Amino acid sequence: MLASRRAFTLMEMLVVIGLIAVLVAVVFVVGSAVTSGAKKSLTADGLRVLDNALQAYITELEDNPPPIAEDPRAASDPTRRGQFFPVADARNMTDADTGMSPAGNQMINSAGLFLTQVTPPTYTGQIIRTRPSSTAKAALNALPQRLSAVFDADRAPDRQPAIQTPLDAWGRPMRYVHPAFDGMQFDDPSSPNPNHDAARTVDQILGPARTGTSYIIPSIRRNAVAHEPLPSPLTAQRLPDSDGGSCIGNRPYFYSAGPDGKVGVLHDASDNIIEDYNKDNVYTTRPMFPTKFD
């Protein structure tokens, strides 16, 4: 006589299902960590290429790239000649995005503008104020193809052009910090009670534009501090704009905002740091931070 088949009990089935769920969770966590590590490694590789290109530029031309970049659209549009972007890791506080408020929802594409300085447009009858660097251009050939794309910071043909831009492994533009705009730029940072949401003009930072020229983005903000309670609905404009870092040795640096895409620090009402968005940033050259941000 055949032995009767023993069925799984409900408890045994639940144990098996539980074990499978634990294994799936472990695989997911380990896989996510591996993926995140790979993206950080790829991003660091891209940053090193940019840093090498910057060093090649400095070595060849014996100076940093200038803090302003001529509008690359001037090569095909004579009306744009003599107009300059501030090459700042800062928020454009001049224009509001269509259908959005307040003004200043878009960051300046600083790393993309750096690329235009390495290989600036050429045209007849206009002095190009940015000197190209052949060695820097050659160094950029090592940038992985997946870390470069045409990016439109305004998402419309507005203040900023759609230009080739170095991206991190999360698909976000790399950031480039020039010593002319490093640290924090907003309102009057030396004031005992500065307004972290206020703009600062490029004229205040660099001085008035030369006769016959103009700053395309005349008002910026490079803030690294946000305070709770944050307004609702939360807009990108109310989060910190930058890492707040200062260049070491008057040398520009590049960085990525990391997997969360956020930068700066979040304070409570007593000015205590409750969230450090810089902790997952990716650097090859780590900047100096204000003491209370370290």
C-alpha cells in the first residue's frame, strides 16, 4: 500500500515564503549597493577627466579659465555677440520658468560652459575673449560617451543654450566651481542676518560688464543653507543651491551632487544641522567648507 503524501502545513509554507522574501531583500540591497558603487566609480572617472582637462588648460595657458563665457550661440547669431554668462555653480535668479514661481528655478550650466571655454566658437569680426586649449580639448576625449549629452538647463530656448554637458552617472549635469564665485553668494553674506533666499548681482561680484558687453544672467544665488520648516509645496528654488565649498589654492574644481541630486545643508530654527546633503557628493578635489558644515 502506497504511503500517503504529506502536505505542507500552513506554518511551513509561511516560513518558506518568509525565507524567500528575506533572500530577495538581501539580493536587492546588495544589488543596489553594487549599482550605487559602480555609478559613483563611473562618476569619479568622469570627474578625473574634467580635472585633467582643467589642468591641461592651466598648464598650457598659465591661468584659470575666465569666470565668464561668451554665449556659444553668438557664432550663428550676431545679436548675441558680446553677451557673457557667469560661469558659476549658482542659481539663475533672473527668470522664472514658464508656469512656475518664484524666479530662479534653474541652475546655471557651469560645467557645460566650461566645455565651451575649452573649445569656444569662432566667427569673423569679433574678438574671442576665451583662449582655446588644444591640450584640454584632447584630454576631454577620454570622457566616457555616456557621461556627455546636450543639456538644456532652461528646458526651453530661453536664457541658457542647449550645449554639450558632462553628466554624472545619474544623468545630472556635473558642477564646476570657479574661484570667482566659490563659497556662498547671496544677499550680503557678511551681514549679521543675511537673507539666504536673496539674489546677488554679478556686477557686485565681478564688477560692471565692459562697455559694449553684458551679463546674460545678471542676478545669481549660490546658497548652501536651507532652514526648517520648509515651505509647502517644496520647490527646487527653496532647497540649497550648492555645496558651499571654496576652491583650494585658487583652483577651480568639479563635483557631482551624488545619487540624491541634493547639495548643501538643512538647518533647524536653532541653526543646528539636521541633514547634510553634501555627504554623498562625489569629488576628486574636495573643497574647503565653512567650519560649521564640516
